[in-house]
Amino acid sequence: MSTVTTPAPVERRESLDFIRTIVKEQTQDGRYNGRVVTRFPPEPNGYLHIGHAKSICLNFGVAEDFGGICHLRFDDTNPETEDMEYVEAIQRYVRWLWFDWKDKLFFASDYYEELYDFAERLILDGKAYVDSLNEEEIRQYRGTISEAGRPSPYRDRSIVENLDLFRRMRAGEFPDGAHVLRAKGDLAAANMKMRDPLLYRIRHATHYRTGDAWCIYPMYDYAHPISDAIENVTHSICTLEFENNRAIYDWLLDSLFNEPRPHQYEFARLVLDYTIVSKRKLLQLVEEKHVKGWDDPRMPTLAGLRRRGYTPEGIRLFAQRIGVDKTNSRVQIDLLESAIRDDLNARAPRVMAILRPLKVTIANFPEGKTEWLTADYWPRDIDKEGTRDVPLTREIYIEQSDFSETPPDGWTRLRPGGEVRLRHGYFLRCDEVVKDPATGKVVELRCTYDPDSAGKPSGAARKKSAAVQWVSAPLSIPAEVRLYDRLFTVPDPEDVEPGKTFKDYLNPNSLEVLQDCRLEPSLDAAQIGERFQFVRQGYFIVDPDSRPDALVFNRTIELKEGFQAPGREEPAPNAAIARSASRATESSATPTGADNATGSVSQQRERARAANPSLAQRYEYYTNVLNLTPEQADVLTGDVAVADFFDAAVSRHANPRALANWTANEVVRELRGRSIDQLPFGGVELAELVQLIDQQAITNAAAKTVFAEMLANGGHPAAIVKRLGLDQSLSEADLAAAVDQVLAAMPAKVAEYKGGKTALLGMFTGQVIKATGGKASPQAVQELLKQRLDNGAN
RNA sequence: UGGGGAAUAGUUUAAUCGGCAGAACAGUUGACUCUGGAUCAACCAGUUGGGGUUCGAAUCCCUGUUCCCCAGCCA
């Protein structure tokens, strides 16, 4: 049997994630002429892990979905940490996931010359300078999050001097740290990243690709955006912690390139329960021998997962199912495991293996006889065919856990005097239990089989007994089987108690090696990397440690447990405890009632009133005389222009309450940064609109339409109403017709409504109002709808 | 404490214009089964709190709360 070697089709999500939504819009509006170019930009200084898999699936997946391409670019701008070994490993695992970068393999180090030229151009444009402060001084000068930075004394060097210095930096005239190239950003920027970010530093180090050709190296914030632009990337997708860096990204590309240029979008990185992905910590696990290496099957590296037996398809399925969003989240391990099982279920042939053997002698089976029974590789529900023969002999092994002297309720396996089916074979009855007199441990079962029961239905009496796996004692083959459990005992190993480290949460039982396992003989020729389901136990893969006649299997994952045998040790009981504990911590934070508003926006308005007595007076007037709520008055008096707008409205139409609502809710929302007097209409026009509502000349819904029109093009409400034909001239007959038409068009929904789903009334209402062009009044519509629907008249 | 982000079932996520809160995983129950698997069916369960606008709010307005990121010559 060999495992399938083409990617299985992966299920699709029905809706687009926010990145794909953006890409779709932009391909449709032609911004990039329909081009979609993404990139996966690893730094070759470590191994890929499950978190990278999410990013790979996103970047390559988006390209695939929109007929574009994803570049594989190594972001190798730090000579001290990078290595060719990682470059190769990374390529290997991207390919393993079945992704293809075609001929688009790039290295930032190939752009060093170009990058350098752009830097000179920035200098020439007066946008970058050589700073000669040392590292500590630069930190000092940068300020903190609450205080602005100060300009470096070297910030105003002349272009000529900057150019000269920068060229000499390149020429190797200075030692490490003597100078850096910095962008002229904004030292007072609240975004720390914009306080004159470093572009180049001096490093007399040998680069794994460029050797000693360079002694200045670009920083990520400089190299990354320009590399994207050089490659004509359209969508540069990265994780959330780079959100602040986007300001540099945009600043740099706007300085150097024209639209359409690349743009950066950020998504939330994967955080998986019971897993760490920090390079430093992973390295520590390897170096301190908590695991056997980078590809230890307990490691979250792609190397580890592969060796464990996880499939690329399963991992892609997992990525598909967790989706992409900007919410920081923790994914339960079940989601991953379930995806892997789903994939393996359809592709791993079933075989019989005994992990913890219990000897069974079948008393009525002739000594020396071997009966070959035909066994299917696949269960009925899998659409695949294939069989092999398994030998039955007088002495066999079954799983220790399939026998119990004192079984609990609901036990379907073997018990003294009880029966089970030998899978693919006969029924077996346990007649006698043989124990070690010294320990009292069960060492053998004496049984008899029913020679007439092979291949026949179990019958009612035997229906609820299990069908257990077994192997011939003399004809089975030995194997080592390695059982893995989660590496950590807590969901979040990085969330450590004081005085502890993540290593204190290592699961001591994460690996269990079974030496005395017995496999059915068909497994004799199993190849490294082949996957099987050991019936009723889980999915297993042949480990590279295997030698001829000394097979080693890794348990990829257990089958979903439908029944937990009592007495069987649960390896990670702390899991449930830890989980409920973490939940308790989460919910222990009880919201406290807010006394005084301290939000910055409300503070600004308060400050405005404090600074301007006229606003303060108006606040009093609005609350005391016009009877507005404090909240309304607050919003209206935070800005003179807004208050003026409102006053103008009130003087035109004396309904302060309604005008306040419109101003505070609808008008303010549309400002979005601009001042209220930049709107194409004023308070007077708003008042005219409200007056039309008050006079019942138009409905509220129609008023919203008019408002949108005023917003777009200005104009007088009455004129717009006329132009749009929104006068409330809907006759009762017209309304009734609209209602009937809507109901007739949706018989299924009507039935649902009558079945009790009254929430549909809103939907019907909306439909009718739309059908009448906003002319119908909601109250009238709903009254009529209820009449029609509740009378049950058909 | 400044700036930037994010809050929808236990978990990960959907929800065109303001109009039916929909899935998957987990859990529970049942059917089926020569895997206590798979499959099928059903159930459980949700809009971060408080106000407001509206006939109608996850969605709009106001106001709280919580969480994440930023002060590397790392990426």
C-alpha cells in the first residue's frame, strides 16, 4: 500500500475573509489591472512552524484564488543569523505543503545594490541622513511613548556630507556602530516607529550569500517595502505586530514609487493551545534535549509535524477552517487534530496492530494450523478497495485493554465468560483467566472460538459485543511504537507563574515508547513515511528510524475517543483543570461601573467648553432650556462649528430634540475628520428636512434617503423630495398591493413566519418599504402585514 | 500614561443597504456499524457592559470595560 501523493481537494469556505475581500474589490476596480502578487517573506534563520503554515496558506492561497502568484522571498538582511541550511529547509517545507512559487524565488540580498541606490536617492532628496550617535544615545534621543524625541545633533548635516559619509560607510571606512543611515521622519510622532527610523547599519560580517561584498546592511523596515515594490507585489500581507510599521512602509514607497504600488495588510498570527513557536524557546528545547531535535514529532515545526505523520492536506484544511482575521485568538488544538483526522480517515488503510499484547490461547483451534482470513483495508464508508490476508493461529495476541475482569457498565469488550468478535474472523469466548501467581496480573486468556461465526452476521445476542483487533502470536512481527502526547500541560505555556519558566510546564509524559508491539505480517514491507490506521487505536506513520526487521511507528493521532475505559490513565488530566482555571481568570475581571467619563474624545469636548465660555453657556442652555439630554448637549457643544450648526437649525425649526438627534447621530457620523461647515449643507437645511418629517410630508426612511442626497450634492430638502418623488402619496390600495406582492414572492418565508418565526416581520417590512421606494410608513406596513399573516388567510 | 489595533456560542469564525444571528470544532442524545472510528439526524450554546437614534441595531451615535502591539543598530 502506498499513500496517495497528490493533494486532495480541500473544502472551501463559503465567504471571503477580509483580505480576500480587499483583493477582490481591488482586482475588480482595476487598480492593479487585475494583477495579484503576494509574497511569503521568511528570514532564513529558523525552521518553519505551524504558525508559518497559516501565513503560507494565506499568501499562496490568495494568489491561487485570484489567478495571481506568490513569490518566495528570503528576507535576508541580517548577516549574523542567517544560513543557507534554512533557505533549503524552508523551500522544502513550502513545497511539502503543495505550494508553488514557480520561478519567483527571490532574495532581499539580491537587491542590495538597488537598495543602496534608493538610499542615496533619499539622501539626495533630503529625506535621509547619516547619524553618528551611538546606540545608547539614539535610544535616549528617541524619547518615550509619552514624551517626544529630540533631534540628533547630526540631523542637519548637508546632503553632500551625508552622501560622503554614507559612501564611506559602504566603503568600509568605519567600524560597526559608528554611523547609521536614518530616515527624516517625525521625532514627535506618537507612532514610535516614525521617529527617524534606522535604514542602514554597519556590520562587518560575512553574509551567507553576499560574503564580504557589503559591510552595511539594510533594516527590515527599509528593505521590505522596497523589495515588495521591486517585485511588483500588490498585496503585502503580514502579521498584526507590523501595524505600526505600515507608516514607514507607506512613507518610503510614497517617497520612491508611484501608485499602483504595494500596500500592506495585517492579520492575526496563529496562536495554538499547548504549543509554543518562539524560535528562541524552540531552540532551547532542542539544545537542552527536552526533545530529540527540530523534527521531533512533538515539535510544532513543519518538520516535526511531518515526522509525526500530519499531512499537508490536513494542515491546509486546518488553515482553511480557522480562517483569517484581525482578532487575537487562541485556537484549540482540537481544530488542528480534527482536520488531520478528517484527512487521514480517507487515506490511511486499516491494519491490525497490538500495542500492549495479552496472550490468548484458543483451546479448540488445532495446534499447528494456520487459517488465512481475508481482511478489507477500508471500511464500508470509504470508497476504496483492497484486501490482504491475515493469519489466525491457536495462539494470538489481543490488546490488554480489550479485556477486563471487572468491567464497568457499558463494556462491550471481553470479560470472563463473555464474547467478542475477532475482527475479520470468529467469535471468541473467554473461558479462563490465567494470572501470575506472584503479581496477580493477568498473563493469559484461555478461550474457545465459534468456528461457524466467520463472515456471518452477529445476530441479536452478539450485537453489542465489540470486534477487537488481534494478531497471530507466531506469525506477527515485532515493532516499536512511539506514542506522543501534547508537549505542555497548560494551554498557554508562555503565561508563566512568577518564578517559573515555560519549561516548568513540559509534559513529562509527552513521549511513551512501546517496545513489545506486534503487527500483522502484511506490515512487513511497510515503507518509511507510509501511514496506516491501526484499527481502533489511531493513525500511525513509519518513522525514519525504522530498519529492516525493526519497524518504528509514530502515533500521529489517536482516534476520537467514544468511550473512556475507566482505569486507563489519562495522560494529561491537568488539561481540563488548566483550561477551566484560565477561564476563571478571564471571567474574574468584573466590569466596574464608570463614574466619570475619561475617554479622550469626551475629554477634548470638555476641554473645549472649559476654554470657550460660549460653549459652556450653550451646554447649560441646551440642557436646561431646550431639555436636551446631557449626552446630546455634550456632543453638540464640543466644537463651536457644531454648536453653530445646531443653533442655526433650531432657529429655523423649533424641534430641538429631533434636531439634536439628527445632528448628534447622523451628521456627526459623516464628518469623519472634516469640519461640519465643510458639509454641502447647513443647519437650516437639516431643519427643513426635520420639518418635513414633523409635517408628515415624508417618512423617516425617506428622510434618510434625502439626507444621503444632501450629503452627496447639497440642495434643499423640499426640492430633493420632489425630485425623488418621495412625497407621501401612497394610496392604501398601493400599499396593500405592495404587501401582497412581497408576501406572494416569498411563500417559504411566510410559512416560516406562520410556523412561529415572527422575527421575519422585520424582513417583510424592509421588503415592502423598499418596494414602495420608501414612501410607505413602517407602522402602516407592519399593521397590514400582521393583518395578512396573522389572519392566516391564504 | 501617548499612539496603533481588536472584542459575535466553550473555541475559530459568517452575517450585501440598518431587516431571518449562520457554520465548523468541541459537548450531549439517538440511528447505523464486524473500528466505542466514520457517517447520518437532533440538541446545547452567542452579539463586551450601559445609554441613545430607529417601526427595526451585531451593524449607526455617545460612553465605559477588557485584551494585544509599539520606545532593537532583530524581522
